[in-house]
Amino acid sequence: MILAIDQGTTGTRALLFELDGRVRASAYREHRQRFPRPGWVEHDLTEIWERTLAVCGEALAGAGARPGQVQALGITNQRETLCAFDADSGEPLAPAIVWQDRRTAERCAQLREAGHEARVRELTGLLLDPYFTATKIAWLLEQDAELAQRARRGRARFGTIDSYLAFRLCGEHVSDASNASRTALMDIRGGGWSEELCELFGGIPIGALPEICPSAGVIGRTSAERFHGHAIPLAGIAGDQQAALFAHGCLREGDAKNTYGTGSFLLVNAGSSFAPPPEGLLETIAWRLGDRDTFALEGSIFVTGAAIQWLRDGLAIIADAAESEALASSLADNEGVYFVPALTGLGSPRFLPEARGSISGLTRGSTRAHLARAALEAIAYQSADVIDAVAAQRGLVLAELRVDGGASANRFLMQFQADILGIPVVVAPHAEMTALGAAALAGLGAGLIGEQEISGLLGATQRYEPQMDEGTRARLRAGWARALAGVIAAAGP
Ligand code: ADP
């Protein structure tokens, strides 16, 4: 068996997989979200460590696993979140600053005004945004003189959640290349930490950063004494979105996956050479196998499933998310009604934080069915816009789109997505794609499975073929483009 830890923003899940990808046991626990000031989001790292140990214990017990039966451990995690911990004990030295935390917005704006964004983009494939880890470390070093002192003396360590868990589990201070590429401190073409970026972000001591390791390969072993009697080789690590891309078997250039959750993350395998990404997209390391990096283009759409939540909670016109499917299907056409769900600004491929949502094309005949349909269609149009940006800038033409996430259960949405893209949509059979990806990397890293077996782990997928004629597709996309243009214009110059 292979144990996977999925340390997410809301909670931590442990899954025990058979070598063929079937789930033998799982356990999940939430942890507290702390909002000490407006825009700040923190996690307690001790709590995360305790929850991680607890869910692993439950999953191991649930499967009746005896020592030696679990042959590899994989970690996947919420990305970009900063952990600071003691170089000996691994005890946290500060609360984790979560990826959602906006406390460094001003610092990012200053760096942008000083003209540093182009260089950051060229070196990292990312943007100057508080989302990424670099300015979070700079903030901590500035605020906490004692911590800064410790860091200079080599007594403090920094890293993302994977590096914190790897240290606590195995005593190794490592981070895999996919996680390291999200810090904005890595020269992703060169493959290592960048002194220039450490300097730019306020003198971050490189020695306090983890060693960057491959995403598959044995790093160390859990201590049996502290890990429920099991000494398991830690053999795979990847950030959550990259792990999902791997689990979908998107191993060749142009293979793409979209996860339909609260928002959507669309990742396209961009092959083995890095080029700075087109406007509105990020480029990141998908995984490092041996010394070979595979890159991915990434688009983040902020509001997709959340638009359906808003119909339920904000407007109270549906009782649950699944009801949107029957409502949307009750109409033969959107009848000109469009919903641009820019409820928290627009993400990829526009990045317009000031944008606000709109519903247009209403008539006396419009009903809640029109709103449900417009919300679901909007999920598909936004994803299509990201795919178009990838195609336009890189010439990567997708043969199909592999998908997962809560809203992928919606058959109307999946058919409409296939219709609007004009390519098949392939739905994953299970919800735990991130954990499956971590398990697959660990299996590969421990030599339990081969690269050609990865796509077989997924199990039976469901396929939606495009059926819409070209004229209808063009009419609908033109209608969406007009509605979107209205939202962009309203956001001002
Ligand atoms: P996250 O990981 O972001 O919490 P999930 O993958 O659990 O998200 O998906 C939850 C989201 O999917 C919610 O925003 C919900 O509105 C949406 N959702 C769930 N089921 C459906 C459905 N049948 N149709 C449309 N949207 C759905």
C-alpha cells in the first residue's frame, strides 16, 4: 500500500491506496482558520502537525496496516503557505501565513512600481502578488527581530507546508521542485534558489530555505516511534494542483486538466522547456523526475462553483448545487442571458481585481432557470477563455480536457464544456485526485510502479463528446464576450 497525505487549506486527509489505485482507507480532519486582522489568514502549524499524525493513524488503523505493509508515503499540500520552524526541533516559530493572506499587498505594489515585475516574471513564471511565499518571508523577517537573528545564525528554517511536514516526519529539510516553484524565490529555468530574488525580497538567507528535491524519489523515512510504528519511505511530494495534473495522467505536452471547485485551476503540461508565460497565466514546475523538470501553464479562475453557491446562499433560488443541473437543462438555450461571476474580481486570463459581476440580457420571461443556466455556462466560458489564451500564445492545441472537482458531477456543465471547447471532456471517477497524484509520485519514487502505469491508476473515466454545431458555439461565445467586455469596461480604465 501507499499512504498519501493531502494537507489542504481547510483540512488534512490521509488515504491508503492499493498499488492499483483503489482506496483502502481514509481519514480527514479540519483545522482552524485564523483571521487576526482584515486580509490576514493564518494556520497553527502545531495543530496541522497533530491533525496530520491523527489522520495517518486513523487511515493506517482503518486498513489494518501492519508495519512493512505500507511501502511508500507521498505528500501533497496547499501551496505557497509559509512555515517558519526551529532548525533542530521543527517546532513552529510563527503562525503559518496562508496563501490567501493579503498582508504583503503594499510591499508587492512597491516592488511593482519600482519596475521589478518583468524580472520576477522572467525568473519565476509568477507575478508580484501577496499570494506567493517570498514577500511573506520578508514580512516575517522584518516584523520579528528574534526570528531574523535566528535565521541569520542558521537556527530557523523556512519553507512551504511540504517542507514542514517532511521535516517533522523524516527530519529532512527539503521541498520538491513543484512547491519550490511557487515561492517566487526559485529561478525556475536554472532549477535552484535565486540569490538575486532572495536579495530583491529583502535579504532572505538562502541557507534557511530547504534543499530542492525531485518530486519522486526516496527522501527519508518516518520514525517508527513517532509514526504509529511505521517506518515508511517518504518518496513523493507535489503541490496540490500539480499532483492532480499527474494523477490525471497529463504527462505529455498539451495534456490539460481543470479542477472545478470553489474556483477553477486549469493546468496544461507545457513540456520540458520554460518560457515566461503569456499575460494572465502563470508558469510553474509541474514535477521534477530525476533531474528533468516538466513545466505547466496555469490559469486560476476565482469564481466557478462559488457562483452556484451564490445562487443557493446569496439569492436562495436553488436548494442545493445539484439542482442547478435540472434547472439549466429545462431550457433549450440561454435565450441571451449571461452571468459574468466576477464576484471577487476577474482571474485568468484577465487579472482585474476591481471587476464586479453582472447579469445581462434579462427579459420579462427570465426565470431562475435562466440564472442557473447562465451560471453554469459561465464556468465553461471562463475555462474556454483560459484555454484560448494558452493556445494563442503557445500554439498548444488540446486534444481533450480532463476534469475533476465538485462541479464535475454536473452533467449539463460537462456536456456544455465539451460543446463550447469542441473537444471531449473526460471526468475523473474520484474526488481525491490530489492524493492520488501524491500516491502515484511516491509509488514511482519508491520503484513500486512505472511511469507507463500512472494513467491506469485513475480507473474508469466518463467521457463527454462535443455535439454543438459551429454556428451555435460562435453565437454563444460572442454573447459571452460582449457580456465580459461590459464588465471590464465598468471596472474603469
Ligand atoms: P473546493 O475543493 O474548492 O472546496 P469542491 O471540489 O468540493 O470545492 O467543490 C465544491 C464546489 O462545487 C462548490 O462551489 C459547489 O457550488 C460546486 N458544486 C458541487 N456540486 C455541484 C453540482 N452538482 N453542480 C454545480 N456545482 C456544484
